Amino acid sequence: MVGILSIFLVLLFFLGCKAQQVQSSISGATSQEKPILSSGVLSQLEQELTSIVEAVSPSVVTIFATQEVGGVEVPFPFPFQIPPQERRSLGSGVIIDYKKGKLYILTNSHVVQNARNIRVRFDRHMEKRARIVGVDPKTDVAVIEVDDKDISNPQGRIARLGDSDKLKVGQVVIAIGNPYGLERTVTVGVISALRRAIGITQYESFIQTDAAINPGNSGGPLVNIKGEVIGINTAILAEGQGLGFAIPINLAKWVSDQLIEKGKVVRGWLGVVIQDITPDMAENLGVKEGVIIAQIMPGSPADKAGIRVGDIVVEIDNQKVGEVRDLQFRIMRTEPGKDISLKILREGKEMTLKVKVGEMPEERALGESEESQADLGLVLRDLTPEEERRLGVKGVLVIRVMQGSLAMQSGIVPGDVILQVGNRPVSRVSEFLQSIDALRGAGKESALLLVRRRGNNLFIVLRLR
């Protein structure tokens, strides 16, 4: 219904532009010659839409991914083996490059991450096996590759990419994908909003659209009226209608270029935790702009530059910082080793600090009080003595679970307290990591965890690979 409304608004625009021409036709018509309004404007609109779809469709593919879950040896009360189970996911992708006999396909990380088998369907009679080039859960971007054997006109299948920095709310967009396996389904809408954050990835600046998006659309293109891909469809809010979200293509392209060239994403890093300044905070601090430093990692670039907790960053390299993502995205894209200038407010006084941007380390090294295993997607910390007294247990607190990670797929949620790995109690993050490393060293595919959740204990099988 929302998509139909969007098309109707577009039609009104075209009809408005042709109003005088239509009025003249009506005035000159006789009773036997009634005007047909659709013969001009509607026909032109229809031709434009079909031309766009025909041009873009060859670059859109269906992705089938198979993941293996389960398969754990339970040591008690009687030893037995839980057989592994297969889980299949469906998504979309868009071809963005072709070189050295390989087609490179852009999609979402959550479509292909940890998949042991990926197949890509190009046409009704053409399906090929794919290989993961790289995944980036922090942005939910992934790149897979397929060899060009037996694929007709591979160079002609490359999608044209637009410039998502120039988008405006209200622009007409087209989503193409494979919802529920219905290949190359086309929906039309408008850009409803820009720079949206909905809490599913670490770096978010989503395009919001009312073009209908459903499960299976993930990884497919969002296209403008020039036939350029301006976003990668990623998520919906299931409780609403017409609330779809796409990764801006400029961000997706920045990530995909690094995945293709390096197999990973290298990001700039300051080593700070920052917050937006709320109206209440602004009143207390006496400021109306900038972001406040809430935490500094020991030994980080920010620490070495003399940045302090409570400093308010208002500019980076003479560009204003209005909210967290302004600073976050600028630092992310800054090459490690480069010097930047930060204008800050400290106790009401303005000052400028030079900072040498570092390279974002593996998450295990982000701080002394918390650690993680990036490949599991867990960020953990030790319980404080007060928490141990209040909960009545010793264990390791889960403070974050990465989107689409092994931990999320296994059912672990933030707030869980891990009490045991197998039969071994763990009361420190270091003990948890040692237990996981020991299981991996023994060739185990999963670990049985005892977890305290909302006052109750339960066992969870954590996949290790």
C-alpha cells in the first residue's frame, strides 16, 4: 500500500508538469473524441521505470547460504553427541566488479557470515558456487566472488554505483531483490529519511525508505531514477509498515574495496567512548554542540594526546562535530598514522589538540576491563565484587553480542553471566578465553556453556567455528 502511494505521488508530479498540455487537449476535444490522459505522462513514467529495471536486473543475484549449527559432545550426565544441523539462509546481492575472471558481489554480512556453502543464482538456469572474500559485521557488509565460467556477458552485469552523499529526502527509489525467494521482485518508494541509526551494527547511517523490503531482500540494491545503486537493502522494522533501511553505497563501497584488496577493513582509531550531548546535559555543561568524551582507553592515541574524560569535541580538522557519528565516521575513514586536529572545550575553555590516529586493534585489546573474541562476536568483562554479591555467583558478564556473530546465532544475549565452559567454572575473562582456546586446540566445534540469565541457570551450546 505504501509503495502504491509513493507511485501515486510521483504520478501527481508528472501530471502537474503536464497540466497545461492536458487542459488544452481537453478544451479541443469533441464529445466523440475524449482525451486519454495515460497516453502521454503515464506511458512515459512506465517506460522510465521498466528501462531502469531492465538495466539493473542483470546485476542482481540470489544468494543461498548453508550454515552448520550444533554438533557438540555433552559430557554429562551421560556422554553423547548432538548431531550438527543445517540452517539455510536466503538473501540478495549486486555485482559491483569484474576482474581476472572473477565477479565480485556485494551483499550483507549477515547473509553469508560463517556459511560453509554459498551458491549464487544469476538466472533461472545459471547457479554457481561462491567464495567469501571478506565480511565486516561492524557495517553488515560482505563481498563474495564467483568465477566467470559459463556466465554470459559478465562485464555487462556490473551495476553502476551512485553517490549516496548527495541523496535528499523525497527522492524516488527502486528496491530489487528476492524476498522469500521471489526472484528480482521490484518495489518502488521514496527516501523517507537519511542518517538513521536503529541499533543493529556498530557503524550506522542508514537510508530509510518506504519501498517494500522483506526477508530475502537483504543485500540487494536500492536504486535511484538514474539506474544507479545508492544503497544496499539491509533491515526492516517488522512491527511497522514501510520502514526499510539500506546501507549508503559510499560506505558499502569503502568497506568492499578494502575487503577485496586486503581481506579485512582497516579503520582509524582514537580509543575513546563518546556520547551525544542531550538537552539536559547541554544545560548543565553550558554547551549546545559537540560530543563528550566518556571514556579513554589506556595507552590509546587519545590518551597519548592528552584528551581527558569530560572534554567536548566540537571540531575535527576545522569541520564541526554535531553528533557521535560525525566524529565516529571521520575517524573510521582516517588513515592510521595521520595527524588530525581536534578542537575541544575543557571546563569552558577552548583548546586545540593534535592527535596521531591509530589503527583500530582487535577488540580483545580495546581495554583492560573488557575483552572479546572477535570471531565469536562476544565482548566480555569480569563481574565486580558488588555484582558478585548481588547476583550470588562468580562468572563473566556478556556486555555486547555482535550482529550476526557465532554468539548471536548460538542464543547468547547481553546481560548473560557465563558461569562454566564445559565442566570448568570461569570467574574471569582470562579463564573463559583459556577454556575456549583449549577446546579449539582439541579440535572442538562448539562449547557447552552454563549461563545465568534473569536469575535462572541454563545451558547454551556456543559454536566455535
